[in-house]
Amino acid sequence: MNLSATLILAFGMSMDAFAASIGKGASLHQPRFREALRTGLIFGVIEAITPLIGWALGLLASQYIMEWDHWVAFGLLFILGMRMIVEGVRNRPDEVEKVKRHGFWLLVATAIATSLDAMAIGVGLAFLQVNIVHTAMAIGCATMIMATLGMMIGRFIGPLLGKRAEILGGLVLIGIGVNILLDHLGYLS
């Protein structure tokens, strides 16, 4: 795979993390660049690891992984999205102070859910002549950049939407999950 194909793949894989990080940034109280970079690093590292896992599993048992990855991604994103929606609906805007930072494990769970498609790509790459380490690093770096950028965009969207930003972020996560599911079931060909 040449450099341009690798970059297109890398930035294509980062789009789910970009959308999710916009929602994450919108739900925070004015996230600083440091928080955006932290989120980008978490998403990037996990997005770099998952194609490596997929590649290794692809060498072993690709049919079993590809059968279930879309259901796992949908389930995780649906649960995380519903959690955000419930939090956004439960509290009135005048009663709630937005948090300044997302918990580490919440970001990890979101990153895993948005990176399962990269694991499936890793399975496919196991059957091609590619340098999986370079490809995984490109995917991780692109995701780090896009997730950091998404958080900063979310910073500006959040104040415009108020508490509805958390509801919107939850809907975005659910939408990403539904998109992954429909794509794997063949409805978005």
C-alpha cells in the first residue's frame, strides 16, 4: 500500500473519533487545548492498537471477529450515547455545572467503541502485503489529530447549544453506532 492510500485510510478511520470528540468537547465547560490533546492521545493510541489486534486476529480467525465487531461497536456506542442523553435530559441547564474534563475510562470506552472498525480493517490488512506497524501508526496519528481538533470544535459548539450539547453528543454516538451496524449489514453500500 502506498503513502497516499495509507493516509486516506488513516484519515478515513479517524472520522468516527472526530465526530465523537466534537460531542465530547461540546459537553464540557470550555475544554482547554490540554484536555483536547489528552482526548486525542487516548483516541489515537487506541485507534493505533486496534488494527494491530485485528491484524493478529486476522491471521488466526478472521471470520469470527468480523461476524461480531459491528454489534459490539453498536452496543458500546448506544450505551455511551444513551448515558449522555439521560444526563442531558435529567438535569435542567440552570442546575448543572458542566464538567471540565471527561474521566479516563469514559474516554477509553468511547475510543474503543469508535475504533472497532479499525480492528476490522486490521483483519483485512492481514491478507495484504502491508507494513502493519506503519499503517497502525498512521491511523493513530490521524486519529489523534482529528480527535484533538474535534474537541476544540466542540468547545465552540458547546456554548451555543448549552445543556443540549450533551444530548446532541449522545445522539452523535448513537448515530455512529447505527451507521457502523448498517454498513456491516450491507444497508449502506
